[in-house]
Amino acid sequence: MEEKIWLSSPHMGGSEKKYIEQAFDGNWITSLGPNISGFEEDIQRFLSEDVHVAAVSSGTSALHLALILLGVQAGDEVLCQSLTFIASANPIVYLGANPIFIDSEPETWNICPIALEEAIIDRIKKGKKVKAIIAVSLYGMPYKVNEIQAIASKYNIPLIDDSAEALGSSYKGKKCGTFGDMSIVSFNGNKIITTSGGGALIVKDKADRDRAVFLSTQSKDDAPHYQHSQLGYNYRLSNISAGIGRGQMEVLEDRIIQRRKNHDFYAEIFKNIPGISLLTEPNADYFSNYWLTTILVDPKLANCDRESLRLALLKEGIESRPLWKPLHLQPIFENCEFYGGSIAENLFEQGLCLPSGSNMTMHQRDYIKQVLQEVLIVCEREIKNKV
């Protein structure tokens, strides 16, 4: 295969150019313009809930704004899922607050309700007040929404729904990005749809949305001159990027279908392979966009391990990656507290993300299937030789 097969590359639909050209024609080359408001309305309609949307420069900036709106300050504590990308936790540190990491549970790989409640009880015993919970729908799979919401409500702790990877996923018919007191989505270049770089904060109160927009435009006071009474940020999405987003929203449903077909494709390949399993919807309550198809390779049962499989794919020009390294194992967070066992760590050691782009061709899928089958045969042969 001459051309490398990427894990998840941008996939344009074609109508993005129309919105970009409208921005050029109207000279809306700024963080103001009709594409921004139109994009926010598109997201709101898709989510089908009474929510308000602020389009910003990244999912990370959306999380930062959510924490600010919830009043998180230096010295506060925020409970955060450990098995996630580092952007879920970095905004906590931006504010001088302390991330407390929570282990996963094995069904969805997301934040464990048992470990979460144990952490809250322990923090209370130690005289600490938890200011927020960040729960992530990993790789598009919703977390145990009802259980996490019940715990957050029981202890009166705001919930931030990190759906950076889960636009289009749902739980009991309700869309990811609507489960929290504050919710966020991401439009980074590798996500299911993209604005090249971007994100959105989703809130239930219009006043919170207006406040987020104010903060994201350098907190400029209502004055004829540039006056600022509080700290602000350059976080507003540009009208050009929002134009890309408007075009992408037109093909989102198709992208979800294509990603789910990728998952079915891999499920068929591995259905009779001992020791290799896919992250799959636990029951009918869950609907995943399968942003990335992910597998676990159990070296005790399979004829290979995660890393040998990854390197074999890489050798043939096929990109795959280990799961997110748990944040409590990251050097930057080595002094942070962690609650739970070894679920997240074991998932990281055995987990692999496979190429899942919605723009994968039939030819590329055939090549991936051929390589995987050849790799598994070689691994089996090597195991037999060792015996």
C-alpha cells in the first residue's frame, strides 16, 4: 500500500466551501459573523434539547470556560476520569485547582461510579469540597449516565459532560453533550466532524452561554473604547472555521453511519479470534458513534500482544495507537491522587485504536483485513514454535 492509512483524518463533505465563500464575500474574516451563529444553531438543532451553544476555539477552551462558570478556583478539587486525553484535565490546572483522578469500569471504559463515590466520601472525610466532576464518553461510548448523574445529584456536585469524542452518540435516546450541568464537544481535525480546530460549550441557561461568549472575547466591557474589568480569553471560534463546521454538520449523520460500519468491519474480522475483543455498546440504552474502533488484546489468550500488533501494522503503513495513557500515570500528574484499582491501567496496556476514518475506502479496508489476517497467522506460528 503506497499511501499511509491514518487513524482518523479529516473528511470534507463539499459544501464547506460554500460557507467559506460567503464569509469572504461578506468580509466576515473575524470572530464575528453569520457562520458562527448559524453553526451554533445547527449544533443546538442536532442535539434536540433546550440548550444554548457557544462556539469556541477548542474542546479544551470549552472545558476551561465550563470550570470558570462553575466557580472553580485555585485550591479547589475536581474529580476527573483518568482514562482520557490530557485535555480533560489540563484546564483544571490552568485555574490552580487540583485534579483527582478516577478509575474506569470495564463495560464502557469510562468513569467508574463505585470509585467515584468512594472518592467523594473520602474527600468529605478529609474536609475537602469537590467543585465538579468531569465524565468522558471515551471513543464515542457514553459513560454510565444515570449512575453518574445520580451520584453528582446526591452530593450536589456539578457534572461536566466531556463529549469531545462523542458527538452523535446517545444514551437512552438522549444525545451526548447534554448530560451535564455543562457539556462540551470538540471539532479537532481528527474528530467525527471538524472545523480544523474548534469546540463548543453547551449549557442549559442562556445567561451562562452569554457569559461564556463574553469571557471568550477577552471580556470586553460594554463601552465605546476597549475597557476590561476582568480577565478574559481569546477563545471565540472564527467565522471561517464556523463555515467549515456548517458544511460538516450537513454530513454528520452520514459520518456516524460510516464510523459504525467501520466497527462492524472489525467485529467481523475478530469475531473468532481468541483474546481479542472490541469496545461495544453494553446494551440497547447505548448508541455509540464509534469515533474510533478500539480493541483489547489479551496476551494470555491471544497469539500476540497489543504492541506487536501495532508495530506490525505500522510496518505496513497502517496507523494504530495505544489507548489514552491514564492521566494518573502521566509524569505531569504523578503527585495527584487516584481512586480505584487497575482497570484503566490494564486497558491501556492491552488496548489499541484501529484506523476508523469515515473516508476509508473499500480498497483500504481490504488491505487492512489482509494485513491483520497475515499478522495473526504469523503470531500464531511464532507461538507454536516457542511451545
